[in-house]
Amino acid sequence: MTETILLVEDDTRLAEMVASYLGGNGFDVTVVETGEQALEHHERGGFEAIVLDLMLPGIDGLDVCRRMKALSGLPIIMLTAKGDPMDRIVGLEVGADDYLPKPFEPRELLARLRAILRRGQRPTAPQSAPLNFGRLQIDPGSMVASVDGRACDLTSHQFQLLLVLARSAGRVLSRDALMDALRGQALEAFDRSIDVHVSRIRAEIEDDTRRPRRIITVRGAGYVFARVQDGDERGGHAA
């Protein structure tokens, strides 16, 4: 089955090269040059993933990403030309599932695309039963986390990270261990990206992000997901 990709890139030469390479590897690629065109095509639907340049004429890539994520959970890989870590961090914070600094090898983009698409196609069994931690419920089947019945606003990448932590509730996981657990899911291998994702998850599941009670930082070691907190219902489990 051919998978359809929306490529948003105003560098014509780069766009043609990427589209040709992805097309030769089984993808059907639609290329647009502006943020406005990207939003129009996204609204029409029919895509499995989006490759989105950060620097675009008119509406920039960050705003496009933010608007798209408000409408759908379609995976987005952001292309950053500056190579500035802050650009990548902001991209993750507005909902990008992954990023790739320019210049890049088309083979790496292909690998990252396949990784985020595999993530959405993974079978839910045998670990598909919801995980209940008092007010927090994590449902691997629907890839939705909720607090008091309210769905959390997490990217698929952030949900997978939360799931890894929750399934190891009570155990300290280093950043390296988290990266190993998320191998194949296009997580950039440097510590700060883990911290950015954890910060975004905390904003959704914690009552007070300044004093997190669910995902605890263990200084010099990593993170631990607290199994039960005061006031939570007991009997939650981690699969």
C-alpha cells in the first residue's frame, strides 16, 4: 500500500530531490511551498504524515505545525535549517513528532518517516489494556491519556514516552534507558529532547508542574513514574 506524504518545502531543488527519493521508496509525495498551501492540503486530508520546513514564506512552520496539531494527530517531521537546538525544542513543544536539521541525508528522513508510521500501525495486543493510576488513565489501544476523564493533549511521541515510564512505574529510568525503549521511534539521541517531552507531559498530567508528583526527576539518574500518590485510587497497575 502506497503511503501519502505532504512535503512542505520552499527550496524547489531540495523538494524535488526529497520527493524523488521518497517516491522511489514507495511513497506518494505531494509538494507545496507555503504554509497557506500546507494548511489547505491538510484540511482536505488523505495524508499519512507531513514533512514540514520551519522557515517558510508567509505563515512559518511553527504556526503551521500548531494549527495542524489542533485539528489532527497526523505525525509531523519538522525540518530545521539553522541547526539551533532552541528551534528544535520549540518545534517539539508545539507538537512536532520529530525533527531533522538541514543538511540531511534522504535516507535518514526515510528512516524517520518509516519509524513514525510504524508507530501508528503497531498492534495493540497483548499490552493493550488501559493502565489505571488513580485519576490518570493511559490507554495504549487508543493512544490516549486522560486525567479525571479529560483527554491530555499529547503528541504520539509524548504518549509513547509516558507509556514507557508508566509501564516501569516505581523504577528509575535514565535518559539512555528511555531512548533505548523508544528505539525505532525517531527520537533524537540527546538528553534535552527527553526533558522537553517530559516537561510537556507534566503540563498535561500534573496539578503543579513546579512540584510534580507523578513523573519525578531523580537528580543525576533520570526519571521515575510514581505508582500511587496520596488521594489516588489504589489498585492501579502497570502492564
